[in-house]
Amino acid sequence: MKTLVVYLMAGAETPALAAAAARGGADIIEIGFPFSDPLADGPVIRRAAERALADGMRTAACLECVAETRKRVDVPIVPMTYASLLEAYGYERFALDAGAAGAASLIVADLPVDSHPEVRRIQLVAPTSTDERVSLAGERTDGWLYLVSLTGTTGARESLSTEAESLVRRARRLTGVPLFLGFGISTPDHAAAAARIADGVVVGSRAVETAAESPEALLEYVASLRGALDAASAG
Amino acid sequence: MTFDGWFGEYGGRFVPETLVPALDELATAWHEATDDPSFADELDVLGREYAGRPTPLTLAERFLPGKRVYLKREDLLHTGAHKLNNALGQAVLARRLGKARIVAETGAGQHGVAAATVCARFGLECVVYMGEEDMRRQRPNVERMGLLGAEVRPVDFGTRTLKEATSEAIRDWITHVRTTHYLIGSCVGPHPYPTIVRELQAVIGREAREQFLAAEGRLPEAVLACVGGGSNAIGLFAGFVDDSDVRLVGVEAAGAASLASGRPGVLHGARSSLLADADGQIEDAHSISAGLDYPGVGPEHALLRDSGRADYVTATDDEALAAFRRLAETEGIIPALEPSHALARVANLEAEIVLVGLSGRGDKDLDEVLARA
């Protein structure tokens, strides 16, 4: 079984969308807590963050969104955000309150592995990461390692990055934790290609776009990824 | 490396993992360069033979009769602003790193012009991100960058000013990090940038201190400079920070007072004092001066504020405009709107012998100023 992680931006519709994603076969739901200046994100998630902020999705509302989503789905929920929110809220308090709302862990896109080790979180590594940093991220990560499949920001690409395979191979050698590939993965073909080398995939921008259409569209999209992943694991 | 990138509780590195190895590489290259006398020699020659260093120190006798106000004339530097000091140094550094592509952000366009200039001089590819609002109000600089062979990419979302331009430049760097050097324009950003930019701008303070001693036989009572990101101020202050009798005063735009009214937060890779709300969301800055229209500030300024070594005050758009006109009419010098904020605070300062950093010239601002006549 390959793990399918689906990213949604926090908002009023998120609990219903998360339920649709889970029915479609998502194993983990990431909930984006929007930040005004998201350096790791491409245009789709940046615009979604702008809309969410305009709708008043500040930290307290996002935590409430996690709690509401928790009531609707059984799969793990992982907030993904930026350090500025934790600076303002308090790092440990943020982690505690997210946990109390029902979050299983946390991802902070601009907090390198050597910063704030007291906040246990899912660590990210990139094709540019040194072996030493991949090892450290493997040691410190919370459950699985988020492999950034390309040098770039979030957003759909034509094909799975050629850098992904060598990063997976390197990470396998350096750590024993499950490896999930994200950034640039949007189609069932990408997901299948990623699943052949990694233990799971993360889809963000295309999920956010599909979620903007309807829960049904999201369910259908997630189901198509699920099918591709299952076929890849069976093959 | 003995310095870890923290200025007290400010600074650090808050960036996506993709950039961390490049920042380590940059820190190492910087360290090696500063240990290598040929790096300093190369910058010295470029400064004298290309940029026009040393820049003069001018006594502004008619600007404020009764006080002895000296201007450190970075407006007379090639390209018309202090930004070239940093751009030249980082271009030499980029060549040492083997990077042939430069990406930069710009607000007023002065840093963009400096980046485009050094890229033309060294044969490097140059991409400059600039907010659409700033492209409108600093049109001459957009045209200069084009003539110099740089590609100016408009940023059409969010504030359409320096904050978004900086974010887009960093996103470009994330995407092209292996081939590209990010030529940041101020003493902001993740470690080691605030240190690199301070050291490259410290030439302003070194020269000014020596010139001031030669002119007055003593040090100034106070040193003033405008602060947006804070690079000309940190460079000027660097010459006097160890002279405990010399007051250091940074002047922010009243609508962009990250130090006077900000709170700790994280923006563009560093923890500093920012205009942000209680949830850590960055707020919009407002200033007539595109170069000061930024909700963040270099982390070292936040430390200088907290330690009490420097004071940070503000000037309004109208006060800056009045000082702009007064300097033009009394001294025959048209300053940029940015240092006009520092000029605006000299009159009511309790000091008679004063040094002001005149960080740039005002040609780029004529449309903006004349529109408010």
C-alpha cells in the first residue's frame, strides 16, 4: 500500500472537502494554515492562501478547522504552515494546540531541520540537501520524511522531476523512515511513477484547484490517484 | 565560522530546505573571500576606477543654518545610489561561486539598476523582480535596467511592491539555485546575507569617519540615515558603532516603521521586527518612497534598537517632501525620497554637528514629487 497525502487550504469548506478526499482514498490530509508570504509555494497555493486570509482564516480559525475536520474524517490530519505563524503563536503552544485539535503532526515549510528541534514535525529534504542533512532530517522527522521532488516551489509540472529518483535512492541509503514524494506531482501518471520508487505521494496544487470546483470533483480526482497508486503497488 | 547568523534574538535562517545548502555555500565563499586579500583589492579597484569611490563629504551650509550638517554623498556614486557597493561585491562573490545568473528584487529600482549594472560589467545574466506599483512610480529606473540588458519581471499580486518582489526573487532562486546567485539588495534575508551586505556597505562609514575627522577635527554628535531594509544605515553606522559618544539615528517612513512600531516575526528568511498582526501575518507598508515601502528591516537594526545603541524615529511623506525641496533649493542637490526622510529629522535633533547619509539622488523621484506639488 502506498500512502496518498492530499493538501487542502484551511477554510469553511475544508471539513466537507477532507471527507470527500478520504472517501476518494486519501490516507492523510494536510491542512494549509495560510501565510501572507509563502516562499515555498507557487501561484496556486499562494492564491489559495490569499483567499483564505481574506476570508479571515487566521491561526485560531485554522485550529478550529482542524477540529471540525477531525470530526468528519478518521485519517491523520497534518497542518502545514510557515514559521511566522508559530513565532506569533509560540512554537510549543502551536504544536500543543494543533495536537489538541486533532492534528497528528505538523509541517513547517521554512523551518530547517536544525531550527526549533523542540517542535516535533515532519521534516522536508530537497534534491540540494547534503547527505548529512538528509540523515539528520531522517532522525528528527515525525513518522515520515517529505521529499521535495524538485528544486522549486509547489505547483503542477509536466512530469515527475528527474531529480526525484536520485533523491529517493539517497534517502533510502541514509534513513529507514517512510519516504513520501511531493511538489510537482499532480496526475495519476506522476503518482504511479512516484509510487514505483517512494512509499507515498503528496498532492497539493492540483488538489486545491479541484477542491475549488466541488467535493465531488475532489473525490473523483483523489480516487484517480488512489487507483494509480494501487495499480503501481500491485504491479 | 564563528558567527552563527544571529544578532541577539534576530536573524537566523527561515527558508525552505532547498536553499539551506546554497546559504552554507555562500557563507563559506564569503568567509574565504574575506580571508583573501585579493578580494578586498579587487573591490577597492572597482570602487575607485568604476564606481567613483571615495564619495565626497559635503558641508550643507544653507540647508540648516546654525548647525553643521555634513552629507555623505552616495548620490554621487555610479548609478546614483549606495546600492552599487553591495552589488559590486556580490557580483565578484557570484563569480567566485561560479554562478553566471543573477536574480534580484528591487523597490525604488536603485538596487535593480545596480544589479543590472554589475551584470553588464561582468557579463552575467540578470533578472530583476519589481512590483507593478513600483514600476509605475519609478519608471526611469525600469528603463535604465532595460538599457543595461536586464530582464525586469513585473510582480502583479499582493502589495505589488518590494515585499512581493522579494518573495518572487526568492522563489526564482529556489527554482534555479544551482546556477543562480540571489543578489539581495539590503541587509535583510537569511544568514549570511545581513552580514555580507553590512560588510560591503561598511565602506560608507569607514570613509565618512575619516572624512569627518579631517573636516571637523572631531566626530559628529549624531549620524542619521534612512532605514527601509536598512543597508545604507547599517553601512554608515558601521563606521561609528564603536564610538559610543556618537548617536546613531535611523529614520523610517512613518507608514513603514518596522522598528518604531513593529513586532518580532519572520519574513524573507529572517526573524526581525516587522509590521505584522498578532497572528504573524505580514501587514502592508505605505510610503511615498518605494525604497522604504517595506514591512521588514535588517535583523541587526532590531538588535541595535533593543540594545539602545541606535534610536529609530520616523518621518512622514510630507516631511520627506519638504526636506527634498529644501535640499534642492538651498544646496543644489536633489536627493532621493529615501534619504529625504533622514534629512527631515535633522532640524529637531538635539545635535549641532551632524552627519547624514545621502544614500541616493532624486532623478527617479521627480514625477512622484511633481505630482504632489
